[in-house]
Amino acid sequence: MVRAAMLAAEHEAKLEIVHVAPSVDRYALKRLGFDKLAGRDPDPPLRHQLDEAVALARSHNVTPTTKLTKGGAASKLVQEAERFGADLVVVGARGERSIKDAVIGTTAERLMERLSRDILVVRAAPKAAYDTVLICVALGPVSCFVVRSAISLSTQARLHMLHAFEPLFETKLVSHGAASETIRSHRLAAKREAAQALHTFLEQCVLPSDRHVATMLRRGNPPHEILIAAAHLRAGVIAVGKNQSAVEEFFLGSATKHIIRVASSDVLISAAH
């Protein structure tokens, strides 16, 4: 909530605070003998929480609107984001994953699957504006949108761009006992190719002339390299894209979901828009 208010103030943007309460089957509660719970109206305490959130936003010179709704968190947030025309949806990340989360994913993960808008997953209450942003690019179709979203998120933060790559067929070379010189040459060729691809990407994805972006090239498993770089830079936020197809995600898993689950930094998920 604090991060959303800070960003709204920084960008002079509209802010809507949405709370999604789970639907209650009152008939089922009565049938199970919980008559008092069935007759209790959950709205007053929730309204009180919203009032506190409004007061917090106003302390950052932002006057928000509020919405209290019931149902599935992800589906309702998608509906509200579309209705509100949100440029950015800000959600909190829970510290521990339940069994339900492990099976069907957290709210943030389900939002990522359903929402074609930028999502900011906030890990902890912020104390200041972002000072360092790590922009992670796979050089695919969505990467330019990741860069633009990351630059737009903060007008003052230092920007670092990381492209992590894995040489094709390297594991096969190793498993088949290829000579160390062959593997080294293969890695050097892959690095040159990745460097050229990054250079071409930077030429095609025009960056603002008033913002400097430091670039990094790393060989290794992308999620692993991203987390290492974020920790080294003490990045306040990691900007990533969601450019895998459903088939790729089923067989290979999602690097973005892995980062959401384990990163200590906030995570900005950008979609093509």
C-alpha cells in the first residue's frame, strides 16, 4: 500500500485501493452450526481497514478511491484493473506459501497469467523511493516493453540492464566428454553472439536520452544470474517480462514465477502493451 501511494505521488497518478474479501456461504455456516458467524457482517472491519489505507495514502498527498468486493482475488483484481484502466497493478507478496499456493499459484502468479497490464509485486514496506532498478531482458518480443516499464517506474533510480544467457548444447558437450578447449571455444562464441544480440537490441529499443542504462552480460541460468545481480546491486526492484508460451512454461517452468517466489527485491512484471 505504501509503495503504491509513493508511486502515485511521484507520478501524479490516480490511485484506487481494492480489497477483495472471500465470499462467505452463509447457508453452509448455519448448517455447520456457526450461526453467529453466518449472521455477522464482515464489511465494517474491512471498511475500517480501507479507511486506514486512505489515511495512509493521504499522508503521501494522494487522494485515492476505494473498492470493496468479494470473490476470487485474482479474477476480481483483473476486473477492477480493466474497469479502472490501470497502468500498474500493485500487490503484496506473502512471506510463506500455503499448500494451495503451491498447487494453483499465489495471487501475483495468477494475476500474471490473466492480466495484460504491468504488475508490481512488493516484498516489504518501503522506506524510500527506488534507487536501483535491475532490468532483465531475454531479447525477445516483450523485452522493449520491460525496459520502458522499468524506466517509467522511477524517474531518479539508477538503471542496470542484465542479459543472462546459456550456450546452446553446452550440457551435451560436457556429458559427451568434449575437450575443455572445445567447451571454452563454444562458450566464447556464445558470448560473442549474445553480446551482438544485446547491441542490436539496444539499437532497436530506443532509450531516453536523459537516462543512462549500464549493461551487463552474464553466462548461466537466467533466474540464478538475475538473483545474484540483484543482490550484488542491492536492487530495490527487478524488472522482468512474461514472454513464455503456455507450452514452454509447462515443460520448462517460468523463470518469472521463480523470481517472484524467491527474490528479496520487489518484482515488476511487464507485459507487451
